[in-house]
Amino acid sequence: MFESVGWAEILVLGIAGLFILGPERLPSAAAWVGRTIRKVREYATGARDQLKNELGPDFEELRKPLQDLQQLRNFDPKRIVTSTLFGDDTNGNGVKPNGYAATQPPLPPRPADPLKPGETPKVDPDAT
């Protein structure tokens, strides 16, 4: 439920609550929020259990499309396109999913030959 809320956000909310409610009312407000969240979870669990009991085996058939939608929330087109075009996702036969053959990685650049004694380095006047 609060997967995207980190400790920093909780700390900011706590400090804001301390300034808004004051130190006297903050503990009772936090207890009320905790009880309310617990009650909402109990209602949701009860509704799910009741639905599961009434539908029986059809309940799992209803959950399957919802799970598929849940997986679509994690869909990242940029990652998929990048891995398809540039990744080494081969099917074991040297062919990528896009139909092109897997290529060998480029060779690392060859280091420049060291300068001989008394030799001056080449300078590009346009680059300096």
C-alpha cells in the first residue's frame, strides 16, 4: 500500500504533524490513523474472502486478468526497446528476438604508440 513512501517522507509527515497538531494531540491522531488503516484492511480482507467463498473456483479466473494488468504496471518500453536493439538476448541459436544475428562486441580501441625520445606530440590547432 505504501510501497512508494520512504522513510524520508514519513519523517517529513511526522514533523509536519508535530507542527500542525502539536505534541499533545499528535499521539492520539497517529493512533486514530493506525486504527482506521487496520479497519480498512479488515474490510478489504473480509470482502475478498466473502467474494472468494461465493464465487468458488471462478474467483481465480477473475483474478488472472487483474494479475496481468498488475504486470503491465511494471511495463518499461524504454528498457524493452534497449534490450531488444542493443542487448545480447539471443535464443541460443545466435539470433536475437528482432530476427537479426547477434553481433560480436566491438574490439577495444588500440592504444596509441608511445612517443619516441625527442618526438613532439601531434596537436590539432582547431581543437585547442
